[in-house]
Amino acid sequence: MGGKTHEASISRAGQRLKSVGPAFTAAVALILIPWLGVGGLGLRYVFGVVIPYAGLMVFIIAFVYRLVKWSWAPVPFKIPTTAGQQKSLAWIMQSKLDNPFTRGQVIGRMILEVFLFRSLFRNSAMKMRQGPKLSYASAKWLWIFAIAFHYAFLITVFRHLRFFIDPVPVPVRLVERLDGWLQIGLPQIMVSGLLLLTVGMLLLARRLLIPKLRYISLANDYFPLFLIIAIASTGALMRYVTGIDTTSVKELAMGLVTFRPVAPEKLQYHFFIHIFLVSTLLAYLPFSKLMHMGGIFFSPTRNLANNSRAVRHVNPWNAPAEYHTYEAYEEEFREKMIKAGIPVEKQPSASTKEE
């Protein structure tokens, strides 16, 4: 019996592992398309101008559409996630950030959630020990991976603004200087790019090596990781191995921004692979789980105050209806309530008593 159960679990894990194949194949295909298009057919303008414009347009339209759609969605219940003491009696200390009561406390909670991943910081791992006994322990390593991945991605994108703005703003130059503090020789090592590649591979390994996580992972969980790893890899390849003509990159980027597009001949196909993958990521983002970057602001578990005992939350889905209020009920049955000994809020007038 135990052997059959073990075989069944292996079979289920194998079925889930099949999700890696389509995601990896799609990522490889996305690398081959510009390699053949530019290296074989010479379609520099298509892959350097047309596709980036198309990817950006899809990103903007789809991103705004999803945000507007979420903003119109009704919130029938107040369901904020709570992880601390609710506001109650004056002598009981409230957990203002983990159980917000006011709008200001909600804003403070959202700031910590967006910039420090506060809820993920409390991540715990469950293990079965001898007994059998369940034990829970803190698992901060996932929080560290998430912080490193997101901030490395942010810094990498931010310092790439130097290609799209002329003259380059001081904040961009400052971030680039701080990011390149680990300078051993030439070219200058950018920590954020290498960190993005490293953490991306660690997150992929986490999904592949942890059985429980591998079992629930689908192709749309693996594909963004493969895509981001490919982007970081091609960027590192151009910077540290093959080299790239940054003047031509600046010329192409400024042409895109000023709507005077050009496709310089000095750019190698490595660059077009890189920009094609970036364009694909932009177009794919609004339709994927990566959309949590905008969706977190519309999540009722995060953006609502836990004040339902003090402020009535009306369900917008409720159909209009006439309610029989308590005042009307007492007005109708006051005399019978008094005769039955039921306390009333409003006593009958003297004229009513005489009648």
C-alpha cells in the first residue's frame, strides 16, 4: 500500500514537472526568433523599433485596462487581513499597522507592504517531526530572496533610464555609481544585474527542488522566471563578454523616445535578443501574475481598515429595498409592547394614554 502511495506521489510530481517543458520551450523560442530575424534575415528595424513600440503599447493599454476594471469591482465585504490586536477598549493596546483602524494606518501598512514586504517577513515553514508533531518555524529566506529580486529589478530598470534621457539626471547617475561600487577592472561590475540573475535562478531552483512547491507550480509560474533570467543573462553577456556599442544603444533609445526611430548597424544580434525579450516581458506582464505590482493597491485584504464595528460597510451588490426600521416597528406595536412588559424607547404621550 505504501509503495502504491509513493508511486502515485511520484506520478503526480512528474505531471507537475511537465509544466517546466512548455515554459522553457517558449523561452528558447523567444531567443531564437530575433536571432534568426536579425542574424539571418536582417530585420533590424522590425526588432529594434516595431516590436518595442508594440510591446510598450500592449503594456500600457492592458495595464490601464486591468487597473480600471479592478477599480470598478464592488467590494461586498470588509475582509482586511489582520495579524494583531484590533482597536477596542482604551486600555488595550492596538496593533495599528497589522490591524489598521483609520485611513492613515492603512496607508502606513501599504507603504510597509510595498517597500518592505511586511506580510512576507512573517512567513513561516511547517514541518512534521517525530511524535508525530507539527512544528512551525520562521522562514525569512523567502523574504530575503523577494527583497533582493525586486530591488535588483528596480535598480536595473532605473539605471537603464540613462539611455532614454539626455542629459542623464543626477539621481540616475548616482544610482549607477552606487550600483557599480564593486569595480575590480573593466567593464564596471553592476551588482544589481548579477544579483537579479542569481536570485532569479535561486527562485527557479526553489520551485524545481521543493516537492510541495513543484506540485502546485504551473507553466505560467515558470515562464516569467525563464524570461527574466534570459533578460538578465543576455544583459550580462553583452556587458562582460561580447561588449556593446553604448553610443548606438543611446541612439536607438533616444530615437524611440523622440519618435524618430533608427536601427544602427553597429548593434549585434545579442542586443536585439535582449530588447525582444524585454518587449515580450512588457506585453506579457499585464496578463500574468506579475500584475500583482498594480493589483496590490486594489486588494481588499490590504487596502481596507478593520473598522466594521464602528463604521457600517454597505454591500454595493445589495438590491434597493425598503426596510422596516425599529422606530417604525415600535410606533406600530408600542401599546402591545407596553402591555407585554417589553421596554420601549419612546413612551406614549398623555393624549394617547387618555384615549
